[in-house]
Amino acid sequence: MQSLTTVVQSPLFSWVATAFGGLCVVGLFWWRAGSFFCLLDRFWRLVTGRTELHDPILNALLRESLDLEKFQLIYGVKAENISDLHKFSEWKKEKQVGMRSIHKARRWIDVASSEIVLKPPKYFIRGRLGIVFLATLFIVGAEQLTSSKNALLRMRETAVWFKTDAKTVKAPFEGWSFDQVQCTTSRVDVMKLTGFNASEAEAICEAIEQDGLKNLVIKTVKQQAWTGIFFASAALLIALINFYSALGAQEAVSLRKRLNYP
């Protein structure tokens, strides 16, 4: 079977990574801006060479849509129409609220509401920080899997888990261990120690004696490393998202206190 290293270095993988990265950029744009008006407008100008429509009413509608999208893309604050943004601008000047604070608390900014700054749920911040803590623990566990030199395996019949470096077999949490010496002395003792049945004990001891575990261990350790990297990256992303979500909620709480909102 082709190794993962060969796939990573393949030009095909580079094209796949580029396409995936492009989709991520487009997805991020849509998430921030809320629509694709700006991209479609650029495409229209590229294809037709025209910057304006003939109808002045449609031109005004298009400009309003582009202005809304640009504002939402830059500040992350959602708005349905220009009049709401005008009201928001007046509120901002009256309350002397900086755009930095608004950007931090953007999830809780509703320009159509009377208070503008919404109140986060009571346990929202604690819940997000709890998720950050759990994700951090998961990252630590995934790092152990990534850096381990032992292959984590399981017997098919008895379903006994164990880890091995091809020379020594151990319990996953170091409860027991044996090597070629114990195999040579007594296979029955190995069965009692580990919970393996007779055929499993015989097979694993023969593999240790004949160095038959080496290839399986090398292959499994590589798979574990990539699995650990994948889950650690996913956990890190979850931790960062929830951490910044908690910061945004805290900024909204601080804004509401400063504005004397209940």
C-alpha cells in the first residue's frame, strides 16, 4: 500500500489542498459577509465590462446591497438595511462606543434591536470556557498518541487492548508487561497475566521471538501519529473558537454594564 508520505509529496495532493483552501476562503467570506453579492458583482464586471446597470432604481438597490455586505465583512455586524446602520451609527456616537469593542462583541450586536447590545445567557461564558478546558485535555491526550513509540493494538477474539514496541508487550496503562523472556519461560503465565487465550499468546510470543511485530508497529505508529495530529488540530480549532466566543460574550457584558443596561 502506498505510504502517506508519498501522497503528501504528490502534486495531486497539492492541487487538492489548493482547492480545499479556496473553498475555505469562500466559506469564510460567506460566513463573515452573509452573502456573495460582492463576488458576483466582481464577476459581472469581469464578464461584461460594465460597472453600472441602466435602471437607476436597480443601481441604488445594488449599491445598498454592496454597502451592507462590505460593512458586514469588515466589522462582522449583521444588518438588514441601511436605515438600521444609520441608527447604529447614531447610537455609537451617542454612547461613545468604539468599533474595537463592537468588533469583539459582534455576535451580540443586533442593530435592529432597541438596546443594540444583546445580553448573553447566564452561563454562556462558563460553558464556553468549560469546552476550552475539555478541548485542552483532548489536545494533551492526542499529543501523547502522536509522540508515542508504542503501537496500540487489540486482540480480535478476547478484545484485550495492549501496546507494544515490537519487543515488549504492555498493558495500555502499564498494569502488566512481558517480553521474550516471559514467552520463553511460560506461555501459560503470559495468558494469566494478560487475559490472552492460548492461540493469541502463542501468536504474539512467536511474533516477538521472530521480530514479526516490527512492520505492524511501524505502520500503526505512523497511523496513530496522523490520527493524533488530526484530532489535536480539530480540538485546537474548537478551543480557539470557544475561547474567542467567551471573550466576545464578556465584552458584551462589559458594554451593557458601561451603558447601564439591566
